[in-house]
Amino acid sequence: MKIIIVCGAGMVSGKEIMALELGQGFRQEGHDVQFITSFWGDGKFRERLKALDFKGQSMRIGFISATLSWNAIRMTASQLIRVPGLWFDYGRFLRRGNPAQIIHTNWHHLLVLWPFLSADRDWFWLHEIVPNKPQYQKVFGALAKRLKGFIGVSQAVANALLDIGIPANKIQVIHNGLTDPSAGLTEKLKTWKGVRIGIAGQIEPWKGHQDLFAAFAQVTLKHPEAELHVFGSGSTEFRQELEKMAERGGFKASLVWHGFVADRSRIYQEIDLCVVPSRAPDPLPTSAIEAAFFGIPTIVSRSGGLPEIVEDGVTGFLVDVADPGQLAEKLDQLIGNAELCEKLGRLAKNHAKNRFNKDRFIDEFVCLLGSKVDKSAI
């Protein structure tokens, strides 16, 4: 079966990582997998596709917005000017390839490719929690009639679709699954004293870094040996705000900025605890799953799909959104109890291997698409 994955990927984040996992899984099942990417962006996703020897085509597929900000209007206008050329390229691509299934990862791209959508072929693999607003109700209600279905990465995503009126029979949930990032690695001996607390991902206000910084300022009063390690890139202005928080909180010397780190195993081999304090509903943050594979206790906010990853008091802790005091309390509880950290980390690793493994993830997609291949005949 020929399967197309439309993943614009202006940058490489959790969605793009999972698209690569899915593509590799389909290929291992014997399918012909190709990608369509966007001409815009930093090009890093296209580099990864090339390194994995995936076929594909880059097109001028971009941004159509349901909001009315000036930046959104500008980007929408830029896309609309290029629609005729995009339609020509995409139509020719479909005629030549004749794919049996197409998986889309961005609703902006669905709008741009609207004339080509087919309820017998096109799926929307949804990695966002859709706001319950009139414009989204209209757009997604119309998409439901043009698509075979929506595949949510978490029940939180599915619930958001139900809230805006999408029929339940159009919604499926498949939790993401990863190739175990800790597999084959020898256990790394701890070379540092104290405790390293880590946060990985985009550095943006909605990710909740400011709550972790406020909590860490409280934690260092009792645990001055603790360090805060920040992995990722993002807003320069927001980082400057965080640096000021560190200075006011008196822990600037205990703060380490790592920037974007492509080798995910390096991140989790260099921290003792992981925090995912998302303020906005996060659909299913990859960092929380990755940390679990490495046996690292994780503290996450009760937001989006995070409660579907971490079982409170069993594999980590849940805290209320934007509550630094509660976060500081849980950090203090873990820093002061090595036995508890070991227990939570061990259970988190087992849970990740059972619930978020790649084989389960691919099997559920294969069953949904009806694309199981007899490998003995390949």
C-alpha cells in the first residue's frame, strides 16, 4: 500500500518526531511511504527524511489562519497567492502516486488542500487540542465531512473534538509510541553531586517554564546543591524574562542553558528529575514519555494529555496548572527521598514500555488503516 504523510514541519518538534516514527513503522510493515513537506521552515525535517532515505516532495504548503491577527493575515495572504501552483503540484503528485491512504498532520494544510480531500482516503492525525470557539466549530465541522476521520494522540484531543461537535464515529485515539530511546545504552554513572532538575522542549510561556523557575527559587532555599537544566530553544524575549527570574531568585549560578539538543538520550542521561509544567493543554508531550523510558520520575501539570502519561503518585506526580508552590512541594519530596525516586522511575519505565512502545503504536495504526501486510510474502 502507498501511504502519504503530509507533514509541513517548519521545525522539528514532537509532532515531527512522531511522523518519522510512523513512517519508519509503516515501511517496516512493507508499505511504500512518502512525505510531503513545506518549502518554508528551517529545513531540518527534510534533512532527517533524507537521512532515513524517505521519498517525498517539498511544496509551498503553509499557513491558513482562523484568527485575525496581523501576522496571521499576512501569512495567510502569502499562502493564498501560491495556491494555484500548489494545487498543480499536489494534483500531479496524487495522479502519479495514486496513494491508498493520506495522513495529514496540520489543519492549515487541510484547508489549503481542500479540493483534494477524500472521505475514502484522507485522515487528520491531530496533535493539538482544538479550542472550543465558533470558528473552529465551523472549520472542523466542515472537515469532518471531507475526511475519513480524525486520529487524536490522546483522549484529551478526542474530548476537545467532541466538545466542538465532531461525531464520535469520526474520532479515533492512538497514543504515540516511541522506539525505546534508552535501549542499548549502558547505564551512565552519575558524575555530579546534588540533584539535576530538567525541562525539555520549546521555551515559550505556554510551556510553563516561569512556574518551574518560581518553584525552583523555593527549592534552592532548602536544597542549595540542586541545579536546573533547560533544554530547548524558543523566544529570546521569554528567555530573558526567565534569566531575570533566576537572578531575582538567587539561583543564576545553578541554572544551565543547553539550547536545542538533537540527541534525546543525552538529555535524560544528564538529569535526575524531569518537569513538564505546561500551562496550556498539551496534547501528549513527548518529553514526558521519553523521560519515563529512561526511568526518570516526572512532575507534570494536570493539563491536556499529561494525566494520560503520568499516574499520580505511581509513576510521577501531577500538580495544578500554574501552581509553583505545589510544584516546589513535589520537587522537595523527590529531592529528599532517593528510594521514592527509584521506585517511581522504575514504575514509569515499565509503564512507558507497555503503553508507549512503538510496536503498539504502529499496530494500532495498521489496524485502523486496514493495511496489515503478510510479511512472509515480501
